[in-house]
Amino acid sequence: MTTDESETRRRRARPHTRRRFLTAAGAAGAAALAGCSAERVDDGGDGGDGTGNETGDGDDADGSDGDDGDDETPTLTVATYTNFIDAPSVSPGEWLKEEFESRYDAELEWATPDNEVNYYVERAASGAGVDADLYVGLTTEDLVRVDEELDDDLFAEAGEIEGSGAVREGLQFDPFDRAVPFDTGYVSLVYDGTTMEAPETFDGLLDDEHAGALIAQNPGGSATGRAFLLHTISRFGDGGVASDGDGETVSGEDGDPDYDYLDYWADLQENDVRVLGTWDDAYAAWSEGEAPMVVSYSTDQVFADMEGQDLEKHQIRFLNDQAYANPEGMAVFADADEPDLARRFMSFMLEPDVQGEIAQRNVAFPATEGAELPSDYAELAQEPADPVTFTYDELQGSVDAWVEAWERQFAGN
């Protein structure tokens, strides 16, 4: 958002509705149909002018007037998390770069700062320039953190993005229309079915037979771990940790006011749950047989099938038939050098064949209807009967308090 009207809208006080727990299908609907037209590299066919502009209107691929004799190819800098580029298994980064550059008169360079989106929050807070055009991999919690820590806008409104009208209902998570979803995942349990049968409920994880059987991630530094923590909050409530001052708190589905998510995690600790720093750490430990269950994603069999592994060792369990939905979005930086090109890249990311490649290479679900996927993908990538999530407004003013309370208790026990 860059206009005064948009700035006023973002700063306007918003009601805290975090007590209202929503399923993913009940979140905000898909964006309106977009009308922009991406300009591709001229392939010598009719309608081109030989400059990479199909419309022949004299504009280069970056939207500038091509009459000044400057034929320099524009560079788009896209920031993201490291595993999007070079995960140990598969990742979409290299394919996306090659495909985008083959279709458009532009160069794409990736930026993967160690601190991910927080790197750009810190730069903006210190008055330094943001040295990227677009961020790929934003979550709802990321946007909440950005808006709570910065007075000015880090991201601009998406505007008209071709293909955004095909984004599946319920995946839109930004109430201010900056982030456009490009994929989603469901955080669930993955377990070795050759050694055990996973419990069917959260309470079942506390049984003596599952003592020491679960590896999770630290919600303070892992998006996967944070999603699992949020799922336990949706299930058991927060016990007043993030009260909004009116005496009402998040109430879990179990409805016991005397038992909340911190109590549940205390019980998990009593049952020897193991918490590691990141998803990479946890999944590697599980793969080495250090425990039979790990918090991961319900697309795990997609990866296992790619690697030719025994699918019986990669079973999925949706506790209480639920999983936490964790859509990822992309947004243009407000100070982007190439904002038009960044929006063309967003449109490219939503094309059906690209959506299919992202889903397979990022081991996720596509964000749009009509993505091109292998016929057996639906069998391998499992979706829960009851996906759950918290909205932006529900997380605002709460998520940091929830995580900090968990960290204090977990470290103290």
C-alpha cells in the first residue's frame, strides 16, 4: 500500500477477533479477477516487434519506454527462504529461474538472507533500503510481525495480478491485499508405519505407549513448529495468555477452562516429547530413526515417492481429523526497483503449469484451481477432513505472547 488512503486503512484500529476460530474454508475468499497482461519474450511470431514486447506498443519487459536505446535486460531480485532454492531433497527455485528467464525478457536473482523476512524488517526499521523487489514465502504470522514492528509499509498492495482469481477459496490470508498465496501445506504427524500405529487424537499422544515417540520443532524459530503450537492453542485454548482485556480468551474445542495449551505441552514434556530447532533438524533426526513420529507435512509421501522410499514408513496422521493450514504468499516490496516486473513474476507463479511444478518441487499443494499435476498426486498428497487456521486478526497481538509463554515454560521444565 502506497497511497495515503491505504496507509490510513492499515493504521486504523481493527477489532481483535482472535477468539473466533475459523476453518481454512471460512477465511477470506479469493481475490477479484485480475486484468493485467504479462509481456513475454518475443518468439518471432506475429504481433511481436522484435524487442520482447508482444503488443508492439514500444514498452520493454520492465514496463519502460524502449525508445531511449537502452537495451539492458532488467533484473528482478526475489527474496525467499533458503529451502525454496536449495533444499536437500527438491526445491522449485532453480526451475523457476530458468523458466521465467526463458519466457520473459528479464533476469531473475534469488536472495536468501539467514533471517528471512526479518532481515528486511530490520533494514526497514533502521532506515536502510530494501535490496529486493519481491518476497516469496510469507505466512500470516510474518505479516502480523511486519505490521506490529514497522510504522511504514514494507509491502505494497498486490494490485491486478493475472491468475489471482483462481486462488482457492479460503487461502487468502492478508486483509490488506498485499500477499497473494502461491501454495499451501498442512502440518500434521508423519510416522513410521512399520514400527508403530500413531495415535488418532491429541490426547492419544500423551499415552504411555507413545512416550519419547514424537519429535517437534521450536515454535520460536520454525514455521512448522509454530503451526503445530497454534494447532494446540486452537484445540485447548490459551488460558488467558493473550487476553485482550475484556476477560475473554481463546477457548479451545475441548472447552475446559482449567486446561490450556501450556498444560497440554507440560503433559507432552512429561511424555518425553523432543523439540529441535528447525524442521530440517527434526526431520533428519526422524529419518535416522531417533523417534517414530515427527511434526511435518501431509505431503510427505510425495517426497518419499520421488526418492523411491517405502511409503509405509511415511504414513500421515491427522490428529482429531485436523491439520493446521499454512498457506504461503508473495508480495512486492513497497520500495521495489522493479515493481511491474515483480507483479509479472507473481502472475507467472500462478500459471497452471507453474503451480503444478511449485507444488511438486516444494512438496506442497497448489494455491489455484486448475494446476497441472500428475494423476497420482492427489493420492500421495493428503488433505485433512477439517483444516484449521487462525486469521490475521486472531493472531494480531497474540502470537508473540503465545510463543513467549511456551518458551518460558518449556525452558523452565
